Amino acid sequence: MIEDSTEWNMELINRILPIEALDIFTIRPSKTGSKDSHTWIPTKSGEYTTKSGYYTGLNRINATARGTVTPGHCDWMSDIWTNPVPPKIRVFLWKIVRGTLPLGSNLATRGLNTNTNCIFCGLEETVHHLFINCQFAASIWEMAPILGNSTISGATTFISALKASKITRNLPPIGLRLGSLFPWIVWTVWTTRNQRIFKNRTFDASETLTKAITYAREWQEAQLEATPSATTETKTAGLAWIFTDNTGQIIHQGSTTEEWVSSPLILEGLAIREALFQAKSRGYTNIEFKSDAQVITRAINAGDPIKGLFGVLQDIHHLTCHLSAFTFLHIPRLDNMATDSLAKRALATMLAM
């Protein structure tokens, strides 16, 4: 976040966490200094329950069980053909597992004994050696930003390494959301090997890893741009508020726009918070709030948490402390058309600029 503020540092986030940036921007931190709190993601409220904990643990056990396959067996569909990588890399993985890649050991079995040793270390060039066990490959796996990379480097066969990669996690700040970095590293090791053999161009382990990460990031960003639904759907929306006196006479009204709004629920919460800020700035102390956001109104009155609105709800609670009397009422949408129209006009004005 920007130092001494409640605003995200968009430039920094876009640079180090580009894939997660939209998700981060939709998070609304508290503006009144509320402290962070632990949130339990599997429940809507964000509060832990033994039931949700039980089923979360059970699902993880079942997922592990489904991923337990005989080490020598390759599930073509789940291990290769549904991998979120370009088709050429899927075909490449298929050739490796089928034993048709022109490696030194495969060429030797066909009677081609010229220059069949590993170009990196001089030992016999097998699938497992080139991609997992060679000193060149081993140094890449050691540096790779993968949580659980030891399960890959410690695999005894290429297939077991491929299966192990499915349960590893990519670490920030590389910004890879889809799949594993494993296929990209394997592919780049192969292209680096070919560059050295056929073009006499040499890349060290660090350069090879950087190329793999760059290829993966560029491809995934292109896929996310082509399919917007793969990311958090965000939009710009209008907020509006109208203050009236006891006779219904308008004494103040205003509107603004908000970017990175990911749901109507968050939009309603932001509108109520902004109305409270406006009330505080104008010295209003006795207010009856009317909103057509039933979920938000109920949560405010009951003091219930909402997972995606923790900071906003905390701000609403703090701001009501400045009031001598207040109530939050839910009203039908048809009775709130004036503010709805005001919000839409604010948005239209902003988009026309």
C-alpha cells in the first residue's frame, strides 16, 4: 500500500503481482484504521466453523487420493492434455512420456551413436537425466520459485516428477495462476539444449529459468486477455446519497464513482460508507439510513461479518460511533429510485469524459 495511506500502490502491484492485481484492487481496506483480522475463506461470513473445517480437510484428503497413481502410469488426459500450456508443449510432454523424443539414449537404440551424451555434463542423455537429474537441470529446480520443488527434483522418473508438479504451487512474484511452472521449465531446458547443440549458443541455468518464467507469464497473460471471465470481473460503478429532513425536503445530495468494483454487494457497502463519511463531514448526528441493500442492512444491524466486506463494515461501525442516534432500514428498490438514478448519472458523466 502507499505509505501512510489506505490506498493500494497500483504501480508496484502491477509490477510484482500482475496476475493477482485485479483481485487485490477489489479488496477494500478500512479507511478508519481498523486492524486486520484472520478470515476463513471456505465460509461466506469468513468465520471458522468445525463443519467447514471438517469438509475442507476431507476434500483435501480426497484430492490427494485422486492424485495417487501408480508411479509408472501416466494419465494422458489429466497429466498432459488438460495441462494449461500451449498445444506444442502438450505434444512435447506426450513425446517425452511415449519415449519418442530424439534424446541421446533413444538415438543410441536406433544405431546413431554419434554425439549422444548430455551436452551439459557429458553423461548419458536420458529423459530423467536431462530434465531432472543433470547438474544443469538440478540447479534450475533448486532456484525455481515453486513451493514443493523438492518433490520434483527428488523424483525417480520423469512421470513421477510430472505428477508431483501437479500438487506444487508457484510462488510470487512470478504471477502465474494457471497450472505449474514444471512444463515450461522442461520445455526451456530442451530449447536451451538444442540452442547449444545446433547454434552453439549457451545459456546458464539462471537465464534458462528466467526464459521459462517469461514464456509462461506472457502466454498466460494472453489467455487471460482473450478470456476475461478467467479473472475477477470488475467494473466502474456510481455511488450516490441523498439527505432529507423530517419533511422529506432534500438538504444535500451527492455522487461519485468507484473503480474495481467486483460485486453489487461491495458497491452497496461502499455507498453506505460514503454516506456516513458525508454525514460526519456535515455534522449530522441523528440519522435514519434507508437502503435497498438487504444483506448489508441486515449485517450492520446484527453485527455479522461478510468476508469480502470486512474493512468496509468495520468503517461503518466506527463512523456510527460519531452519531448520537441512528437506524438502518431496508427499503424496496422502487422506493430508492432517486439515489439509483443519481448514481447512474454520475457514472454516465464519468464515462463520457
